[in-house]
Amino acid sequence: MHVKILPEHTGMLFIYPEERMRAMWMKNTYISLDLLFIDKNQTIIKIHNDAKPLNLKSISSKLKVKWVLEVNGGLAEELEIKLGDKIIFL
């Protein structure tokens, strides 16, 4: 919240204690973001591209997830990230 700048190739990782459906919104976020919804197997199961700044509409994972990674809008396309890709946490 209140994000006005996100350095290039960085992100915000939301870590949840249990896997379940999640919803995000862009309230008080002033930049466009791509949202990557990641399940317990570290697989990207949904990508929401270019979430609009300050939008109050809920963005649902629609499936159970354990993590949500927010990156600058357009980065998922730039890096050719697609459904089924893995996020490896070291």
C-alpha cells in the first residue's frame, strides 16, 4: 500500500501461512503492477497483467495460493513469464 515506485526487477512478495484463495486490490498503489499468484508447489497458477493504479476492484486468485508476487506492470510479459512457470525460493 502507498507504493509510488518499485525499483526495476524487484517485487513485493506476500507470504501466507496457509494455502487458500486470495484477493488483492490496488488501493493506495500509484503504479501499475503485474500480480503472480503462486501455489504450494511454487507454480504460477494465475497472472494478472497491468493492474491499474488506485483501482478498488478485487483481483482474485480463483484457486488456492500460498504466495502472491507483485512486480512492475509489464515485467511478466517482458520476462516471458507464463502460467505453469515455477518460482524457486532458495
